[in-house]
Amino acid sequence: MQYKTIVLELLKQQTEFHELLRMTRRLLPTMEVCAQQLKDHHEAWKEVLSQAKPESDPGQINSQALELAVKEMEDRLRSLSPQDDGELPTLENAMAYLVGHTSIN
């Protein structure tokens, strides 16, 4: 699974945040943290879905789990978009927010 590639594409969708990370040389470490979170959430969702639907095909469970994990990551990154006043959260606050969200819903 190419979690880093997925996360990099999601970060690119948040252009201002992506540019801030790039300019402050935090893109790679942020991508790595987010990729590990995506992997962890994917694994957690696979476990939840396997227990909820034990008769389901493992490939189907894997796909559904990845969709759920990617959606969660998209939502977290989208929440880092500029606020109503047009300001991005500080880099420190954004990183704390991303690192602090480690459990599945």
C-alpha cells in the first residue's frame, strides 16, 4: 500500500497548507506522520469491518477500510484549510492537530 503517495495527493489538495509545509521544509515529516496514521487507521478499520461482517470477502473489507481511512484523513486535512478570517492555523497548531487525531471514530 502506498500510504505516502495517497497522503501526498491529499496534502496537494490543500494548496495553502501544502505550500506552507513545503516552504518551511515540513512537507516530508508531515507526510510521513500522516501516512503512518493512514496506515494505522486502515488496519483498525479492517479489524472493525472484519468483526462486523466476518462473512465478507477480505478484499472487499480491505477496500472499504481504505476508503474510510482516506475519508478520515481528508476530513482532518480539510479542517486545516484557511479559517473564516482567511488565516491558516499556525504550523505548530496544525501539526498538533494532525498528530493528536489517532483513533478511529
